[in-house]
Amino acid sequence: MEHQISQAIVQGWFKKLTDHLVSDVVIVGGGPSGLICATELARLGHKTTLIERKLAPGGGMWGGAMLFNCIVVQEAAIPILDEYGITYKAANDGLYLADAVESTSALIYHAARAGVAIFNGMSVEDLIVADDMVTGVVINWTPVTLNKMHVDPLTISAKAVLDGTGHPCEIVNILTHKNKVELHLPSTTVLFERSLNAEAGERACVEHTGEVYPGLYVSGMAACGVTGSNRMGPIFGGMLISGKKAARIIDEALRKQ
Ligand SMILES: Cc1cc2nc3c(=O)[nH]c(=O)nc-3n(C[C@H](O)[C@H](O)[C@H](O)COP(=O)(O)OP(=O)(O)OC[C@H]3O[C@@H](n4cnc5c(N)ncnc54)[C@H](O)[C@@H]3O)c2cc1C
């Protein structure tokens, strides 16, 4: 009995990993923008893998603001809440209030149900770069990276990689620091985010979602981070719309290949 439980887990998990060692898309970071992007791409039939450093995907959405676990969403993103079955109430002036736990768990549930292979407790520590193009990610267990253990990683190949790592835009930083490449943006280097301005930040997060280097895309706070745009405080509509936009752009790029 006991060995059969272990056998089922080990066989199931290794099949999932083996099936996704060559993916169409790897999403790095399971925050709201990464989860939406992953769900949409999986629904469109792309083999999609999501790597999340922490045990629970969801990123910065669980805690609302200062641990008051409610989130605010603007009118423009309400169709996404409806689509994902998330309940909300009108607050004021075109703003709506949703429960942070319900919203975050709904995004994770839909990603899993859409067929996204989610690997939690795993970190992306580097990229595969060949012929001036990002062609995959280098992965390791989070406890291994946190403890700085001297253990070599594994890789996942992909036609597209999304940096959905939020404020630190970790993956773009790895690309520029290790390879001395220039980003395909007016700035060519990571500018890091600016101080809080909700309206400007929400606009920028969606506007700057897209490809920053062949094969590498940004969404959510990472899109603000690389372009030196404002942070926006606990309003989440931009993150959701950014995830959708990233999926649309990646889908178009994959269809052309
Ligand atoms: C200090 C702080 C300040 C914040 N300020 C703002 C703000 O100004 N405006 C705002 O809207 N929200 C803010 N938030 C809330 C929140 O981060 C974002 O709004 C929102 O959650 C960002 O969504 P995202 O999809 O970009 O990524 P996030 O929700 O940030 O999720 C990123 C995910 O990527 C994972 N990750 C990171 N690096 C790796 C890696 N190498 N490998 C695998 N996984 C990785 C993280 O564990 C995390 O789950 C803040 C959060 C924090 C912690």
C-alpha cells in the first residue's frame, strides 16, 4: 500500500516533467499576469509550463494591500473576472472590489484545468540563449537555490519564455547581465520601476507588455520594471489585462513559426 502511494506520485510527477521538457511556452512566475497568460495559451492549444518559486502560485495577489485581503479592479478588467467566475461588488467611481483569496485561487484553478503544467517550489535560475535568441530556461529546486547548494540544474526548451516575475523582472535581468545583450526597447537596458502612480502604472503595465528580446516576453510588474514605469498600488486590472495581452502576442508569434 505505502509503496504504491509513492509509486503513483513519482511516476505521475516524472511523466509531467518528461512531457514538458520541450514546451511551446515557459511562464516564469505564477502571479496574476503569468497565470492568466498561461491559461489563455493552454486554452489555445500551446504546451504551456509554469515555474513558480514559492509553494503556492498566486504571487502578490493573496494579501491584497497591507494584508487586507481584498483587491480593487477597474471597469476595463471586469470581463476577465466574469470569464474566470470571480465575484465582485461595485466600490466607487468605476472601481470594483473582489476577495483576494477567491480571485487568486480562481486564477490558479483555471490554469490547472486548462492544462498548464505547474511546477511549484522550483525556480528559474538562468536562460538558454542560442543564436541571439532565448530558447528555454534553466531550472532548479527552490530549496537548492535558497541554500546555495552546489547542485547542477536541468533545462526546459521553449519557443517562448515569459518573464512574469513581478517587480524584480528577474529573467530579463539575467539575460542582460549574463549576456550583455541589448533589449529591443527604447532603453536597451533594464530601467527598474518608478514610484507609485496608479493611473500611469496601470497604463504602462499593459502598454509595455510584449517581446523585449527574441523569444523573451514580459508581463505585469515586470513590464513596468524593465521600462522604468510607475508601480501602481493594490489595483489588479492591469495585471489581468497584461496577462491576456501577453498570451495574444505569444500566440501570434508561435503561429508564425
Ligand atoms: C514589495 C511589494 C510591492 C508591491 N507593490 C505593488 C505596486 O506598487 N503595485 C501593484 O500593483 N502591486 C504591488 N505589489 C503586489 C503585487 O506584486 C503585484 O501587483 C502583482 O501581484 C504583480 O503581478 P505579476 O503577475 O507581475 O507578478 P507577481 O504577483 O509579483 O508574481 C511573481 C511571481 O513570480 C515568482 N518568481 C519570481 N522569480 C522567480 C523565478 N526566478 N523563478 C520562478 N518563479 C519566480 C514569485 O514567487 C511570484 O509568485 C507589491 C508586492 C510587493 C511584494
